[in-house]
Amino acid sequence: MNIEGYYKNFSQLENINRDKIFTDDQAHADKPDAQKKDFIIETGVAKGADMTLKYEHNNFYLWLVYSQVLLSRRWNSGISTELRPPT
């Protein structure tokens, strides 16, 4: 049996801006960047654990693998998203 935990800090993630509602031109220069840019820069953290169980007997090999993760993302508008696995 093997159990591994991890923590990953992502200081710069690029993502498609799903909140874009205006084109990025002079006509909309007064609108916030969060509503007119094609891409946004995010930061994030991933925490989790992996478990692997291996069984070998003669020519029979069995691997069982389980992973659990918690993702948290934030972008400069202050919007924060936390993704958890279904319970």
C-alpha cells in the first residue's frame, strides 16, 4: 500500500473569461476589464491524497487506486471558487 499527500500552489493560471459581455474596444473602454477581456489570470491551490494498493500472485496483477482532491481558485476580481468532490 502506498499513500501520498500533496499540496500544489499555482501562482499564475490562465483561463477563459466566462464573464465577458463586452468587446475590448474604445466603445467599451469605461467597462471593467473583468467584463471585456478574453482571458483572466487566476491563482489557485490544490490539496489532496492518493492511495495505491497493489496485489500480485503468479501472473495475476491487481491495482486499486483512489484519489481525493480539493481545488481552490481565485482571480483578481475577488471571485473565489472552491471545487470539492461529490459526497
